[in-house]
Amino acid sequence: MFKNIALGISLLLNSLVIFWVFFPVQSDALRMTCEEARSEILNKQATIDFASNKNGSIIMLHDFLDASDYTLRSMTSSDEQITLVYVANTYPKTCGIHLPGFDGNIIRVQTDISGTSRVIAVN
């Protein structure tokens, strides 16, 4: 009897984990399309468009890139500018199950921190 209960619980937990891995939770946050996230040119254009629509808000841009499967890798500062470097190798939120690329994508966001912090350029 105990073995059957343990087996049932184990099967249930394994099913939940498999479902969670193959069907990740999707947020309602704005994000890039799959084509934009995977393209070196389109991801930068989508980032520029989003930043200009949100008045250069760094926080909103960070949320947008996070929802688009990009993670913050590093930050550098010089004078009154900070450059944020975001990278992505896999795209589970934007593309679902997708094989990773060899090199991934990099987005560099230059921000101005004098006075009102805002995005000034995307490379």
C-alpha cells in the first residue's frame, strides 16, 4: 500500500517537473518576438524602439530584456555613463523549446546617469 502511494506521488511530481520544464510560465510583460530575439540586427532595433517609446527608462528596458530571455552579464562605467551588457543563448520565454545558438546575442545599453538616468544608445 505504501509503495503504491509513494509511486503515485513520484509520478505526479515527475509530471509536474516535466510540464514546468517544457511549458515555462509566461509572463504578460512586453517582450521581443522570437525572430527579434534571435537576430543580431532585429534585437537591437527592438531594444531601441522600446527604449524610445518608454522615454529611455532603464528599469523598464531591463524588464523588457529580462522578459525577452536576456540576462545582465556585466556593467562598466566611465565618466557619467554606465554600459550594461545583456546576453542570451537560449530563448525559452520568446521561442519556447529552441536549440541554443553557438554564439548567442549580445546587447550593449549605454546609459547616462547624470541627472535623470536614461538610455542614450544601444549597440
